[in-house]
Amino acid sequence: MRLLHVINSINPVGGGPIEGLRQLDIYLARRGVQARICCNDPPDADYVVNSGLDLVALGPSRLRYGFNTRIVRWLREHSHEYDVVIVHGIWQFHSLATWLALRGGRTPYFVFTHGMLDPWFKERYPLKHLKKSLYWAVGDYWVLRDARAVLFTAEDERLRARESFGLYQCREQIATFGTSPPPADRTGMRAAFTTAFPATSGRRNLLFLGRIHEKKGVDLLMHAFGSVAALDPSLHLIMAGPCDAPMRHQLEAIAHGAGVGNRVTWTGMLQGDLKWGAFEAAEAFCLPSHQENFGVAVAESLACAVPVLISNKVNIWREIEGDGAGMICEDTLEGAERVLRQWIGTPAVDRARMRERALACFEQRFQSSSFADRLLEVVGVPEAAMQPV
């Protein structure tokens, strides 16, 4: 089987599903699937040249929309070489390009929305939603309508997607998502991290890892940490991920105002052993997000047997709560503070049990191997078995 992923960018700084795809394709290859990635990135970009991925980079594109006629031409010329095309993300030209190139052809395409139809965006950014309504009417509605199926990572995401636009028609499937377990040298990775960031050594570290953005409730986390830090002088907060200057200034002001500026470590973006080392050094992973369709970092935390403290806006919260792999809160300041206090007050023996349940949750639900099997099952499902809306 030959499979083509179409994605706007593989740049890891922008977040998104690229790490999940990287791990997925390893397991697809073991099942005899030849997978390739088509993206809108410049072919000479460092993150493209050094990606180690089988990809075709057709950029640079124009405008924030990623307009690029080359991707339409390339897909028209090469789509017949693939059995299945999977589009990752909407609201940018690569999804419309796939529809333009493949409509009326024999190669089926599927669309992973990756949470981009969540109504939170409509509520938080009403003016942007008006612009998206135009994109929807002339582009993405048709992209989703004509897809063999639209894929969601969780039931919550599927149901919430129906709330964003009145005109909504597609065939829905739950395909989950996943990632790989950490490398074997877990002690060495932890040592590498604490050597790089010595302020975290010997501390009860709470970890945020991901793109530091208001959507992820990082201001709630910083306020909540400032409120509970006095409960235990060994508590420390690790903020790992890319962050623009205004957001960094805002969060640092909150920390200094609460008197905990020296108990927050900013690492910037982490990759490889340092990323896994951050999980190994952490006691719990924190994500009081306002919207998260899956959260690869959540699954990575579980893979390291690190319990997760997340909001009920992370769409896999039901699975995590049901498995006892973490604690759930509302995406409010009161919710974030309550869950941190609850974690801090949990006896060590109960935290140890939750670590075991966190690892079990990952192994049962969120491994890339399971995701690969489910994805192959979905793309092979007869059209009559889909769930029409």
C-alpha cells in the first residue's frame, strides 16, 4: 500500500501533528505501507533537509494561507501513484489544493482536522471566525464533504466539530492518534536534562511542554502555580516550548508578581533526549488547555509513566480519567489551582499507583502501533460503513 500525507508544514516549531506522523510512519512501514509526506515548506529549510523523512517539499508558499499552485500541479501529476491520500489540517491552501487536484479522480482522500473545527475558536476569536466562514463556504466545506471520511482523534472532538458551522456535511470516523514510547536510556536522559537545567535537580517538577500559547491555558497554569507554590518549597515549574516575546513577558510578570520567578525554568523548544529527559524529571504534566483535540505531549507523558493534570477541554480527558492516569479540571483559574492542590496533597503511594496507571493507559490506547492499525482499518472501511451527518 502506498500512502501520501499532505500537510502545510513539517516545521516542529509550529506544533501540530508532525511528531505523531513521524512515529506513525515507522509503524506503517512495519506493516508494509510506503508512506510519504507532501508539504508546503521550502526544500532548503534546515528542518526539511535534516528531517530524515521521505517527503516532497514544494514551497515556499505565499501569504499566511499558504497559497501555492505547485502543490496542485504536483498532486495532479502524482496522485495516481498512491492508494490513499490523508490531508492533515484545514484552513490553509494545502487542503483546498488536495480537493482541487483529486476531485473526480480515483485516489481517495481522507482529512484529519486535528481539532481545527473546535467551536472554542469561534467563541474566542469571533472576527477570525467570520474570515473562516468565507474560507469554509468557498473551500473547506467542499474539502470535507467530498472526502472519503473526516477523521477525528476522539469522540468529543467529533461531536464538537458539528458546532462550528451551520453548513456541515461529511462522513465521520474516529481514528485516534498516538506516539511512540521513549528511548530506553531513561536515567541518562533525565541526567542530561538536569545537567542542562540544574535548577530542576532534586525538585518536585511540574512540566508544561508544547507551544506556549494562550489557547493552552498557560496563564492559568502560571497563576495557579504562584498560588500553590508555598505549600511545598521543593515545587518547581518547567515551561518547555517555543514562546513569543509578549507571551513570555506576560507569564514572567505573573510569576514575579507571585514571588515564584526563581522557581520557573524556561527551556525553549526541546527535542530528542532533552525532551524525554524533561518528562523523566517531571512529577506531573500540566495542561489546563482551553482547546486540545489530542495533545501528543499528553500521550508522551503517559508513555513516561508521568500522570497528567489536564482540563476537560483536552478531548481525550474521558479516557485518562477512566483509566485513573491523571486528574481533570475545568479550564479556569479555580480549576487549575484546585487540581494542583489536589496533586500536591496526594500521598506518595497514590502518586506511584497513578504512575503505573498512566503507563498502562498509554500502552492500551495511545501507542503509534495501535494508531497505525486503526488508521489502516479506517481507510479500508467500505463507504457504506461510515457515519454520515
